[in-house]
Amino acid sequence: MTSSTETAARSDPRAAGLPDFYIVGSAKSGTTALYEMLRRHPQIYMPESKEPWFFASELHERTPPRPEGTPRTLEEYRAWFRDAQPGQRVGEASVLYLWSRTAARAIADVRPDARIIAILREPASLLRSLHIQFVETYVETEHDFAKALTLEDERRAGRSIPRNSYWPSALLYSDHVRYVEQLRRYHELFGRDQVLVLIYDDFRDDNQGTVRRVLRFLEVNDEVSLDVVEANPTVHVRSPRLHHLLRTLSVSNAPGALAARSAVKALTPNVLRRWALEATKQRVVYGEPAPADEALMAQLRRRFAPEVAALGAYLGRDLTRLWGYDGVT
């Protein structure tokens, strides 16, 4: 039976060629692994490039340079999916759509029939991993996690913001784990039957079973064998000075950096240049993260205990016990 939202979507010419499902977040919660597994399913099309960010207007002020660019118009965005075959489910994954205050409404405006997938992770561990990734990707310049957290009030007031950060508003760390508020934005626009909420622990502990649940939600063959994928590992910036140099050579528009990039490109073949860059990053710049500061993690669990309890009540699941918040005082 065709629903009224499906009929409306099909009659809206803007919906043609756009995804009919979205992995919206949250960050550092297995979304890259899920994306990589789903795009191997023959009945699903997802573009080679993850994270178009099109519907999150908060991210459009500055975006990092990348070969495929960042779509600015609906036609540019639609072009990301032009290779989809007739009959395939078409999807994309932009993990900051869950955090975004604009994405849910923007998606609903053109695809009210869309299916939404969210994966939620325990707040303290998520924020620690998110901070490490933000440092790695030049969004954050404060390498000390505890200090970065204390800067939130300053940054909310427009101060202490890294000069060249792509997404300064994303550095308000607590906003990333306002899960009930975020889910309500999607439930109010799409309805609960169009929104699948997963828990990161389930995906980690039963990867194949969770993926089959997603496939059933998308109404594609859930018996297709999809290999488990390890993707987007958390890494620590081992050498801040080399990390800063790589950033300067990669993305800075300063005259010296532009000249250095031109010289490197002129003297080094593309394949060798990419190999050398990745080897340098993996062996010299990055390393395994240091163990978490347990005192700080306990402090964060106390801080976000009300949010965890509220989310558990909202989803009808005891997340306080699952995430170890039952002993928080």
C-alpha cells in the first residue's frame, strides 16, 4: 500500500534522483562501517564518497577541500547519485545530520517518505572519540580533551574558536549528545515507523544481526552475505607539529603553502604523493590513543546521566544499566 507521504514524494519533481534513506549519525558510532557494508549490497546504491553534508546548513560556511567537493545546489547534490540503477534503494550517510538543527526539516521538505537511520553511542566515550577525530581533521586545535570541554561556554559566546576550524559550531561538544531532542526532530517530521534507532553496543556485539535489521527496515534482501567492515578507527595525533605542517601543505591558502603545494605536485606523481602522505600520517603523525582519563570519564557520565535516563525512557530501553550509568552518583 502506498502511503500519503510516498505519493507526495513521487509527485514532487525535486524528489527525483534523491536518496530515499539517510544514515544521519551519530558520529563515531559505527556509521562508516554500516555505510561500507550497505553499499556492497546489490539492491542498494550509496556513492563512493560519504558525507555530502548537503542538508546541514550549519556546515556550509566552511567546508574542507576534497576532490568531490561539497554540493551547494540540489542539482549538484543529485549528481552524487546519478549512477544508481533502477530499482535500487538509494542512500547517503552524513553523520552530523543528527546534530544539525536544520537537516531533518530540509530532508523532509524534499523526501517526506525518507527512511532515517540513527546509531547512538554512550555519551562520554562518543565525545572522547569525537574530540580525537576533530583534532585529526583540523576542526579542533585544543589537543587536551578536558580543556576543550571547558571551552564550550566561551565558544558558545563566539570566543576561543580555532581560527581556521571548518565547523566551529560543532565544537560545542555537549550538543552532540542531546539525543532525545535530536530524535524528536526526526520523529515529528517522519514518524516513528520511518526512523530506525540503533544502539552502538548492539552493532558492535552483533554486527551481522544489526545489519540484517537495517536491511529489513529498507525492505531489501536481508539474506545477502555482507562482510564485516572495520572503518574510521580512532587515532591520536602523535606529532602536533607535523600534523600542523600537513594541514598547512594540504589546505592552507597562505602564499608559502600554495607555492609548496605546487612544487610537490610538479615533482611527485599523484600515486606516489598519496602513498607518501598516508605512510607519513600512519607512521609518524598518528598513533594509538592514550588510555582514557577515568576521572574525567566519570565526571562526564555524571554530567550526562539525566540525558541517558531520558533517552532510555524515550526508547523504552534501560540504557542506564547498559551504558554503566546505574552506579553514577
